[in-house]
Amino acid sequence: MNRSTTTELARTVDGSSLSRHVVVAPGMCSGGSLVFGRIGDWTWEAVAAACRTNVHAARTPEGQPAYLSFYYFRVRGGDAVHPHGLAFGDELQVTSRVFQFGSQAVITLHRLAPAGLGLADTPLSPAELYEHPHPDCLYAENFNRWIARSRPGSNRRLSQVAPPDFSYGALPRLPNPYSPRTLVGRAREAGSFYATPPPGLVPAGPAHTSEYALDVVRDLNGAGLVYFASYFSIFDTALLRVWRSLGRGDAQFLRRKVVDQKVGYFGNADPGAVFTITVRRWRSTARPSIEAADMALRDSGTGRLLAVAGVEIDLDAS
Amino acid sequence: MNRSTTTELARTVDGSSLSRHVVVAPGMCSGGSLVFGRIGDWTWEAVAAACRTNVHAARTPEGQPAYLSFYYFRVRGGDAVHPHGLAFGDELQVTSRVFQFGSQAVITLHRLAPAGLGLADTPLSPAELYEHPHPDCLYAENFNRWIARSRPGSNRRLSQVAPPDFSYGALPRLPNPYSPRTLVGRAREAGSFYATPPPGLVPAGPAHTSEYALDVVRDLNGAGLVYFASYFSIFDTALLRVWRSLGRGDAQFLRRKVVDQKVGYFGNADPGAVFTITVRRWRSTARPSIEAADMALRDSGTGRLLAVAGVEIDLDAS
């Protein structure tokens, strides 16, 4: 017997797309950040397949390690599939597609559909994700940039540099109106995804500030950089503190239904770093059960902005 | 084009074995516990394939969720492949084999070999793991038991119960001398894997005790139980505190080479739990660079023993 058997089996749909059937295992679901880590791994796989680049062991032209770093990660939760709502044994049909985005970056879109929906196994169209998402599905948008350390051993200065075999010319282009570049640029400038509050969002309560010491046990990835998925856990740690200060219980936090989450990554850090995280809450006047957390993470020593997050949670579903 | 393309492709070698080629991705390596989580997922996959049981969505005869819980997890690091030594892009040949171990439990053995070794893709023999391991390879031994909650919503009382479709009769038996049952039973009774210190190990310094509050953001899995891989991070958190008290730096901790680690799981916990972790250090008289940490994790409120760990680290390699 020699049949293929795995909780994941990926196959290419066309030159820019991968599709896979996934049985949700403990290592890809939780209240934590495992699902974001797994989606990120799918991004690397999809880029490796679409760009014929050794993404996992990439090198700069000078032979130093190059990383396909996460610059912006957005996820939209659906009614059936949302980030903290996955359970062991859930079966998903995951479709991933890679788009060109300049010579040193790439955009990857993912759709996580309940396998039972039986959606067509065709390349994911940007219009579906940005304009008419299926209400049951989770969608993710990853904007990755090639980086390398400017100084060996330090995570503080990272520069943009792509490996010489990064081949993006054959990838489809993301239509301009969907480009997250302006949104992310503004969030970086303002330290917030809500500098221009979306219509119908009003401030809810005062800002909360707390500190977080980089967790040497958990927050560093296999390359010694702060792991992109850990930023989700770090922001969640700050958010949980706010929820507790409002008298909300841990059980409600664990059941939270994230309908939209954006994270912008603007800096990394070395062991010993301490972060200051500011959380501002917003609520929707149109849908009072929707609450947004607008969070900025800064290096406590230098004040440098390292990351920004915007999370929208449906409290009625939590 | 419709070729299979993934960082993991598993196939069955015989009725009890899976083999896969793995390209190490960010989601399966770090200083943290991702590699243990991934090995655990491979255990579930291997058991699902070998026992023709829906391990990921198993149910008790009464229809309640049943979990193939981790009761004992041992890993032995090799010269080339060790738990915290994996890097992005490393290519591994992973061989997994499932053995029967009574009507409600199972033992799964894994070998993670550097793909470049080109080891034969044959079923893993217990004698190789227990008696003549390849010096370059990482070996893991998982002893899993079927459990279910005795009371819905509580993690404190878990009972042993297997799903009715758990089919283990065709599995090979683990030869008795290799059974970890006595070792684990003694560790549970004594609260230590070192109650009878192995020859050549002598105590090093006083015991350290610290507290750890269950991390609601990170420690619970998709079933709301404390995640088996999180126990590794919790013990590492206690160990890092000890290392820091000895003046050892974070960089040395991150480079640590684990040559042997055993974790016994004897209880779970609910959100709000606080743990007391006691760490005793031992060193080897024969190989002074080998230091062992002998750790017990108890519920601070009740004193109940929840887990025990023994970790052997080669300080010269760290």
C-alpha cells in the first residue's frame, strides 16, 4: 500500500494557485496564534510553488539568509470559519493564490471554506475576497516583503532584499483598487488603522496602556526573529488585559469571534526587548455588538513603532 | 498542471507506518514548542491511518468528544536534528510507526532524519530507537491514551474512554522491555523522573520554585484543554528563570541542545489556574557538560501533580 495520507494534501490549480483539503489538527487551532502561523506557512508554500523560489532557504545575492517576511496580515472571519472557532476534525477546503506586487514583495490570498460547501476548486478571484466574500468562509490576505538582516545577529535593522531566483513575472497582478499599500502606509504613519475612523465607529472608553516583555521561550522563530504569529498573541495578551479590566471573563475571551483583523509589521526586536502596547476601543453605531480594538506596539526603550493591529470582534457571537 | 506540492507529503509504508518528506517551515520550528506540536499532529495522523479511526473528531460510545491525549512524550535529540536546532528549509525524512498498547492507549514512535542521510524508507524498528539510535537523528516516543471529560466544561476530571471504532488489533506490539509504563508510573508516583537517579548524575545546586499563571491566550488548544505542547513552554519558562538566576544569558538558552526530554501528563487545568513549578538540577559526572533539569508542575491551589518533566541539555553545544 502506498496511498497518500495526511491531514493536508496540496495541489496546484494553475501556475499561481494551490488548493488543499485540510483536517484541522491540534497544531493548527486554538485560542492562540497557531491558525495564523499555519496560514503563513501556506503562504510560503504557495509562493514557493508559484515563483519557483526556494522560499524556505532563500539567500540574498551576497549569500546571507533572506526571509519572506510578513509586512501585513489581514484575516476576515466568516460565520462558519473564523480564527478562534476552529475545532479538531473540522474539514476545510483551502484555496491560495499568489499575486505580483513589485520586485521585492508578493500578495497571497487564501480562502478557508468548510469542505461541506463543495465550492468549485477554481483560482480564487480578488473580487470574491474584496467585494463579495462567501459569508461562511474565512479569507486571509498576506503582504510579504523580502528582507535580510543589515547587521548579523541584530533584528533591529532589516533591509529589503530579494533572492536572485525570485521569479514573479508570470504571476497575475492584483487589481490596483485592492492594493493594501496605501492602507498599510497610513497605519504605519499614524500608528493606527483607525486614524481616519471608518464611518459608524465611535470611541468607547479611555485608552489602556500595558507593557509586555518579549517572551524568549515563545516569541522567536527558527531564524531568531520575533515570529509574525507571536504578534497576534502579544496583541491578544494586551486585549485580554483590557477585557478583564472591563469585567469580561476568560470564557468570553476564548469564545471571541473575530470578524476582521489587520496586523501591520513595521519592526522586529531582540531578546530583552520590552514593548508598550496601547489599546483604544471603538464600537459600531450601526451594529452595537461589533467592537474594534485599535492597538499600537512600540519598543518601550526607544518609542519606535513595531506593529499596529486592528481587531473587530462580534460580541454577540462571543 | 496538477502535481502535488506541499512542505509535507505523507504516505503509508505498511499498515502501521507513515513516512513523509518535510521541509521545515516557520510553523514547525522555534525556540518554543512548535516542533513538539507538529510531532503530536503526526502522531494523530499516524494513528488515524493505522487504526482506521477518525482520531480528529472521535466520540465516546455516549457521543461525547474523545481525545487521543498525550500521557507521555519523550524526545531524544541527535547531533544533526534536535528540538531547538531546526531551521527554515531543513529537509527531513520522517518515519512514524504505531504500536498497540492495550485497548485504550497507543504508542507512536517517530524518527526525524536529515533527508540527506538517505536512510531506507522502511518501518521504524523499536530496537533502533531504544538501543541503537542513529546519532544524527531525533527520535520521539508518544504514549497516548483516550480520554473524555467526566463533567462538561471542566478539565479537572478526565476519564479514560476509547471511541468504539478504535481498531488496534492489527497493530504490532511494542516489545515489553521497551514499554514506558513502569517509568511513567514511577514518575507520577514520585513527582520526578529522577526519584532513582540514573548512575552518574549528582545534584547541582538548590531547588528553585516559581509560579506560572495559565496563559489563556496561548495555553489552551482547540478543545479548550491545556495543550500538551504548551507544557513544554511552561517548563521552559521555569527553566529559563533558573538559567537567568545562574547568570546564563538568553542567547545561550535559545541555542540549548536538548539531548533527552521526557514529559509525563497527569492532569489538566481550567482557565484561572496557577501552577507551582519546582526545578532541581543534576549534572553528569561522566559528561560534565550534560545537565539535567528535573521539574514538577503542581496546581498551586490544590497541590495536585499535573505534570513532570526531565530535560537533559548538552551545555557545551549550547
